[in-house]
Amino acid sequence: MARYTEAKCRLCRREGQKLFLKGDRCFTDKCAYERRPYAPGFAGKLRKKLTDYAVQLREKQRVRRMYGILEGQFRNYFERAEAQKGVTGANLLILLERRLDNVVYRLGFANSRDQARQMVRHGLFVLNGRKVNIPSLMVRPSDVIEVREKSRKVPVITEAQQVVARRGCPSWLESDGAAFKGVVKALPTREDIQFPINEQLIVELYSK
């Protein structure tokens, strides 16, 4: 499957906001966005007045890149959110939060969503006692995610558990680092997503 393979820090600089794509590095003075908080390229420092469409597009790109979703996938999530009852924008964010790779990241078993996605694909986790390798799988309340016994000494998992305190674990999840286990206590709500996102801009963009 196609994936963005260039420098991830350029994405943060392009969106004008930290997207926390490189794990613990984003919390240090090595963060490229901290050193160069402007868009990459020759005209990156120039101030531009954005049109309404550009503002909506940037918000969509920001969320898509934060979760590591391709355009086609993101559009599918939007259509699914639109078909559900409730507020479309909130439904969209909740669907993205329920992805298994995001849950692995939120539980503190990976330093970033990209890393979590790769670990899931390599079969390092079990869901309700069964091995899984599909990052886009949707979790449900009472689901139990565990690190496989033979994968518990993988260095990246140990490192991730040491730095999870920086971002914390959301209230809809329960993490037991000592047991290498996490539980989905409930479905996430819009209030559980603390990252500054204006999902209404995305709805307006796709509604044109």
C-alpha cells in the first residue's frame, strides 16, 4: 500500500502545527518544527492570506496526516461517518480513534501511529486472544489488546512505555503496562479527542 516516505517533520511544518509523527522526538528540542516553525520551501516564510477553501483543505490534510490515512481511505471514513446518526464531524473523528493502530499508540505500546501500524502488521498484538495484523480494524467496548508473549521484549515497546506519561492514556482506554495489556472501556467521545481539530471545516469541504 502506498505511504508517505519523505521526512515527516516537513508535514508538521507544512500544516503549521505539531502532528506528533515522530514520537518522543516531538517533545524534545530536536523537533524540526520547534527550530523552523514555518512551511518548507523557498516561500515558506511568506505570509499568505488563505481562501476559505484553502483553510478547509489544510484542516482535512492536518487530520489525515496525523492519523496516517490515505486520501481514498479518509474519504471512505467520511462517507461512513455521514451515514451514521449524530454529528458527521464527531463521527469521523471517533472512527479514526477506534482504529487498532491508533489504540495501540494511545495505550503506550508505540511511540507514533506509524510505528503502531507497522507493529500491528507484523503481528505483535492479539485482540481478544486472537492474533491480528489489520491496523484499520475497529475496536469495540470490552475489547482486550495484548502484546504477544514472544514480542514483549521488543525494544520499541519498552521505550514507548517509558515515555507514554508525556501524552497520557485517554479515559476510554485502560492501560496495564506491567501486563502488556489494554482494555477498551467504552467508545471514545468527541470530548476525548483533545488535539485541536475543527472537524466542521472538513465537513464543509466534502459537502461542496
